[in-house]
Amino acid sequence: MNEPGTLLREAIALHQAGRLDEAARQYRRCLSREPALPPALFYAGMLALQRGRAAEAVDLLERLSGVDPERAEVWYQLAVARQRAGQPERAERDYRQALARRPGYAQAANNLGLLLRERGELAEARVWLETATTAEPGMADAWNNLGLVRHGQGELDAALACYQRALALDASAFQARLNLGSALADGGRFDEAIAILRAATALPGADAAKAWANLGAVLHEAGLAEQAASACETALRLDPSQRAARLNLARIEGERGDLEAARRHYGRALKQADEFGVRVRQALLLPPVPDSEAEIDAARAALPERLDALRRSRGRLRDPHREVGAPSFPIAYHGRADDRVLLEHLAGFYREVCPDLVWEAPHCRAPASPLARRLRLGFVSAFFHEHSVGKAIGGLIAGLPRDRFELHVIRIPPFHDDARARRIEADATVHRLPDDLAGARERIAALELDLLCHADLGMDALAEALAHARLAPVQCATWGHPTTSGIATIDHYLSHAELEPEGSETLYSEHLVRIAGGAVFPGYPRPPLTAPAPTRAELGVPEHVPLLVCPQSLFKLMPVFDEPLAAILAGAPDACLLVPEERHPALTERLRARWSRVMPEAIGRVRFFSRRPLDAFVALIGAADLMLDPFPVGGGVTTFDAFATGIPIVTRPGRLMRGRFVRACYRRMGIDGPVAADAGEYVNLALALLADVDRRAALRARIQAASAALYDDQSALPEYADWFESAIRSRMDRPPATR
């Protein structure tokens, strides 16, 4: 009979020769002779891991830990086996056992840090990953993982340095290259991110499908939707199981308006893994450029039914912004007065399927007390840069008095750095949030704000998820997105008296605040009038014909506006109409197809113009004879940009704030402009102005003379400041509560 030592040597030799099945049998024979032989237990455990038999490895290494409990390597390998066996909590305990026996054990510290990061415990994860990089500075994997943690904590510059260090140590570190691209994108450095990820798709031996999927995600974030779709399709050709690419392609198809294609992709993703978040994404699909008012009505009626069916399935979400990622954006642009009902239903659904959303910052639970310091105001958004939100809200943030308020500008990634962003951030404390709900909440809570203002609820998924938490005693929303939030933890909605007719408070789940003074957008900068006006030839229209412009994003052009538009073009048979292209060409084609059905005789006189810088965009508007403000949803910041040129704008204000900006501007300028009471009057006013060159010129001159009242106007800032202070003080007079 062979002795255990002989059997062990034979097993090791077979193991080293790659004869794994024979080696396994020989290890078993050895252990049958001496069940507690440490080397046999260790190498048999390693072989079981090598063969993908994690449960067997756990059994062997657990037995070894009882025989040789002071050996760090045993606990480390047992932790690895437990992770592969799906036992993360016990793996964490065993990594800690290994580190207790060898404090500088770099690989154990790295793995423990990565495990903690995956569980969202970023602060401790960072400690262990820094331990790993200190103990073994040449470990590229630890630097990459530390970069992930720093990235998750919103420390982009530090994350970039970690990823670059990993690549300097190991140029083939594929995951570090992908992570570097993601971090650059979050920093708004899209050109660099795209270049790095394109290069990653061609790396020898790399997972090209994964690289293409990551490239697609960054291209999408950069606004290059068609290129993003192509990258995702390439990823799926290389690997049809590439789920991230399929989910991103489904999102793009939804944005393009091809809801059936989006549903197909979501369906295939669900066959790969039946995740509740994907089912919610599928349920939230809404037409961005609908074919008819009936389609809008049907989609809005079906949405609560789909949500209720999901609710009954008892699925759960942990982080909606990552698992779903779809804000409630399209709902506001349908122009319906029942947004509050629909959005309250959506908010209630999220709070039921994701109870973790209901979270309260510790300082909001503390008894209120008089403050002997400046009041702390926070403004949060993903769009505090050269964007309509930055233009609408930036003047308010910049103009609030710093002797009364401590201003905190809280930015959601990606972080764009441009001149407007820098003006918004001036004389304020700037915070860059991690792209992680729990981490972002903790970061805001640590500021102990007195009031938090959400600039644009409905436009960004992380902002919408944050709004369900009580992060300040007073929380408000405002018109970066022009409708109610429907979220119970948002106390007030800041609007303007000129935008809110009597009774409009019933449209809001929040308490409606009507600021009475000044221009609608305080401190709105006068747009540049520096670009030359485009010629008719450059615009593709004949000389000496009336030229209309409707420069709104196409998702604002609802079917109810089609008939009046057709009547105007029929009544002015020589007139041409300029409208912008969408970044998704499919949306432009959908609108073109709808208008071809509704006004076939006039569609040949519609010109879709390409996107252009602000100065060229303003110059194009000014080159037209008349601007049409669509209804029921009209222009916001575009209205302010247009009036700088003096162009007359025809409008039909309704009950909704989002269709009343043009009227508010005319009243601010003291001009009795072409403001219609109904669709018929809208058509008549537009045709009358097109027909009367002198009247149109006189109105343009009056607008040019009076438009200064709209720009750089800070007269409402004292009223805003007083309201912020009174809202905070009044909260101190009653017990803290989360609605």
C-alpha cells in the first residue's frame, strides 16, 4: 500500500503535468489515508478551484483552516473559493482572517476591497485597496479597483490617475482601459474617452464585444446616438449575449421612437436574465414624437396599468437610476393637464418597489433651532453648463446674496466644464456627486443643507431617485423641467406669477410658489448677436418668400399643433417653414412622415435645419420673418434667445406653465403682442403678420427696443432670497417630518 507522502508526490506530479482528473483521484486516495494532511488538502483545494468545482474547494479548504488556522494563504484561498461558490459574506470574513494573520497581504486586501465595493461600502473598500497598492505598488489590478472606488466616490481626477497607473504597470490591462474611458466621459471629456475605447476594440486578445458595448454607452452619453447604435450592433454581432449593448440599443430605439424594436431588445435581454429593472424600462416606453393625439392618450392610459401589473409581481429595485435609468421626461411634453396624476402614480410605484428610496438625512430628524449662520442652499442638477437648464437657473444661483446664503452647487455626472458652468460655480462650493444613489445621498446629507432645490426633476434618473429622499428640511423643484414632480418629498415648486393662471396650483403635487417680480428667468444673459444671418440660399429657401421658424425640439410639436400649422401654410402658399433636426434622424423622419399625411401640399416647403452653435442658431431665428410658438407646449429659453433678435412670435398660451413663456415675455416688455385665445385666432394672427410687412417691421422694432427688460434682470432676486429664508424659517417652527 502506498504511503500518503508517496501518493501526494504522485498527485502533485500529475497536477503539474496537467492530468487533472488523475491528479484529483490521487489526492482523494492520499486524503483517504490521512484526512488531515495539510499539503494534500491545500493542493486538492487548488485543483478543485482550477476545475471550477467551488463547493468542493470550499469543503477541502475549510477542513484545512481547522488544521492550519494560522496560515494566511489558507484563509485567502478559502475566501476565493467562497466567492466562486456564491458566499460573499463568508468570503469577506475569510479575507479578514487572512489579513489578520498577514496585514500586508496585498491580494487579500485587493479582493476584500473589490468585494466591499460591489456591496456599495466604498469608504472601507478604499482603505483596503489603498492597503493593497501600498503593500504591492506594482499590482495593476489593485490600482484599477482603487480607481473604481474613487470613481464611485465622485473623485474623478483621482480615479483617472489610478486607471492610468494601472495601464502604466500593465499596458494590456483591458478593464482599466475601459474604466478610464468611462471616467473621462463622466468628466465630459468625450473625445478622449471615445478615442481610448475605439482603440480598445482593436486590442489583440481583448473582449472586443465588451469594448464595443462600452464605446456605445459613451457615444450615447456624448449625444452621438447613431454612432452609439452602430457600436452596440457591432458588439451584438460579435457576441449576441452582450447584454449591456442590447440594453443600450433598446434605450436608443426607444429614443428613436421605434418602440417595437425597443421592446424586442428588452425581451431578449429578459430571456438572458429576468431582471425587474428591465421590465420597468419596458413598461416606461412612451412615444417621443407621437403619430396622433390618440396614441398619446393610449400610451398614458396604459402606463399606470403596466406599473400596477409590475407592482403585483412583487419585484424589487435597489437603485432605480442604475437598474431602470429612465426619467419621466416625455410625460411633460404631451401637453396634458393630468401630469400630476400620472407622475404621482409613477412616484408611488417607485417608492413601493424600492423602499430604500425613502431615506432621511440625519440632520433633518434633529429638532430645529434658530440659526446663527448663513442659510445653506443647495442646487442640484446634471445640466449646470451650456444647456437650457444652466441658462434658465444659472442667473438665480449666481445672483443670490452670499452674505445671507452659503451656496452649494451639486453636480451630477457627466461633468461638463464650460464658461456657463464656471459662472454658475463662481463664489459657491461645488460638489461632484458619484454616479451611485447611496453615495450621492450620503454626500448631500453631509452638507446639512437647510434647503435643497432640484433644478430639473424629470430629466435625469439619478436626480429623480435622489428626490425621493429627505436630504434637507425644505426641498423644492423648479422649471428646468416644466411640470410637477409628483414626488411627496418635494415640498414646493418655484414658478412665476406670469406663468401660472388662477387655479394652476391644482396641477402640482407640491405647494406652488408664484414669484411676482422681474423677468421669468432672473439674470438670463442676453444671447450673442455676433454670427452673420444666413442667406435664403444657405437655408434652402427661395428669395423674397415669407419665412417662418419654429425652432423647438421636435418632441414639443404635438399632433394637436398640426392642423393650425397646416392652416397657416395653406393660407400663405409661398411661405417656407424652418424647424430643427433632431439628434436622432429617425425622429426627424417620423415628424416628416406625420406632416406629409397631415399637410401633403405644404411638406415640400418645410426645411429641417442642422444643429449649430448658439450664436448661429440665434442668427438663423433672426433671419426669419415670424416665429411660431407651438402649443400646448411652447418655448422656454428659446423664447428669450429669439426675442433678442426682435423677431415677432405668435403664441397661444393655455393653462399649463410650459405654454406661457412668450406671453410672459411680451408682458414684461410692455408689448401687446400676437397672443391668441384659441387655435383659430392663432392662425389668423400669423397670417395677418405674414401679409403685413410694415406691421411686422414695426413690431420687430418695438421688441428690439424693449427686449432689454428680459436680460440680466436681477430685480426678482430679493423676492427669491426672501422666499428661501421664509421657507426655511417656517420649517423650523414645526416638527421635522417626511411626507
